[in-house]
Amino acid sequence: MNEVSASELLAAFESETEAGIQARNALLSGAPFEIWLDPLPASRLRGILRGRVRSLQRRGKPAVGVAECLASLAEKGEQGLLVAYVDDRGRGGYLYPLYLDPQPLK
């Protein structure tokens, strides 16, 4: 699979957190997105996210939904997840990383 449509990404992404709802609304509004189709272990993604959060905090940048995301990644352990980014910065939003189970996208 070379490409994923916004509707396929929406169908695979389920989150009722504040950040999840904002990312979903951004996708529905036509925000650009990118998805990497090679799964990475959730434990590795958790470490990457922690580093990014520390960097954002040092620069005084806001982050939304970090605690929930880190907890969810911890529950996944070594499970392989896909990474997607929804970029809503053009509308004054955030760059949302999404971590997805690969199965719904196959």
C-alpha cells in the first residue's frame, strides 16, 4: 500500500481525548497529513515522544494530550505501530502525531 486516504486514516484512528478530537477535526477540515507505513515498536515511539516533549517544554511550546499518549504507548509495549502526522499549524493548530495499529489500514 503506497497511499492512505484521509477517510482511511480517520477510520483507523479512534481517540476521544482532547488531542484526538482536535486531530480528527483537523483531518475533517482538510489538514495535510503524512503516514509512515513501516511499523515501529511502541516502546521506541514512547522514548521519542518523551524527548520531543522535553524539547518543547524547554522552548516554552505547548503540548496537548501527552500524558494520555504516553500511557497508551506504555500499554502497547513492543507492539508495532504506524506513525502519522496531521499538520493543522496552518489554521493555528498543532502538529499531531498519531500512533496507529497497522491492521485497520491493511
